[in-house]
Amino acid sequence: MTMEPSPKTCRPWLILIAGILCLSVTSLAADTYRWKDKEGKTHYGATVPAEYADQPYDVLNSAGMVIDRVEDTSVPMEVREQIKVKERAPLISQKERLRQYDRLLVIQYRSEEEIKQALSFEVAQLGYDTRIIEQSYESTTTAIRERIRQAADQQRANQQISADQQKDIGRLYARLASDEEKRLTMKKREDRIRARFEKDLERYRFLTSAGEATDEEPTDQG
């Protein structure tokens, strides 16, 4: 007969495992370096030891994902950081971005009315999806009321509510919550569209009244 280990015997091992896991998570709380020693064993640390600095290594973010793979270790760290900054730099300046935005705006629309019509068109495009979501929400709400009414009638008749009935009601509530989330998402989409067109309309009015674009920074186009 196999003897089962007692809780007291298992507890030190559980504590040790938990400690190891905590250390692993803590080690990834900030940008972490990952490298291999001469035997091929993987190591993690805040810096790469000097004896392994000439070998390839990975840089991990706080989520443990690789954000950089260093193959050519002959390039100093300062140089690599400068290269990253240049790679992240925008291709065009904010001023040029504004000019391009203004030119496109006055070319795309011939009047304020066209901007308003474009807004109405995009909002209307959301109409079909919105109707589907609303129909699902209403039908689910009706189904929940019916199931609850049936359950109440059974309780008054001293009848048990079955597990299947409870699961069915639970599924309906889950679907209702999903529909609620979809309704909120659609509302946010519509708000973003309206805000974008309102900014376009405001900028268009300024450009057409001033007669020329300025270096004023454009508002965020969402």
C-alpha cells in the first residue's frame, strides 16, 4: 500500500516552490536581461555579467516579453539606445503633419454641409449593428423575465427549481451582460465618430474663414 505524504511533510516543499515562483515573478517586474552560460543554462538578471557580455542576450519587459534581441555585442549600449531613439522618431514633423491634415481637409470637403452629411453617413453605418444588439438585448430581457416567472410559480407550488433551469437563467444573464457590453462599445464608437467630425468641422471653419492654414497644432483626430 502506498503511503500518502502528510500535509506537514508537503508544506516545506510547497513553501519552497512558492518562493521560487515569487522570485521568478519579481525578477520580471522591470526590464530584465536573459542570457545563457557556457553550459547552455538560461539565466535572468538586472544586468548581464561581464563574462557573458560578449554573447547574445535578450531584453525582457515587465510582462516577460522579449523587446530586444542583442546579437552584435560589439556595439556599445549607449549607441544602441541612440539608434532606438532615432527609430522611434516621427517621419514628419508636427508642423508638416498639420499642413497635410489641413490640405486634405479642404480638398476632401467643399462645404460644412458635406462634413455634416459625412457624419450622418458614418453614424448610419453603425445603425444595423446597433439594431441587432438592441434586438438581442430586448429578447434576452424578455426571456429572463419569463424564466423567473416560471420559477416563481414553481416555488409557490412547492416545486423544486431544477439545475438545468438555473443554468439556463445563468446563461441568459451572461448573454444580457454581453449585450450590455456591446451596447456600451457601440456608444463609444459613435461618440468617437462624432468627436472626430466635430473637430474636422471646427478646423474647416477656421481654415475657410482665415483663407489659409496656420501652424496651429491640430486637435487629436482619435
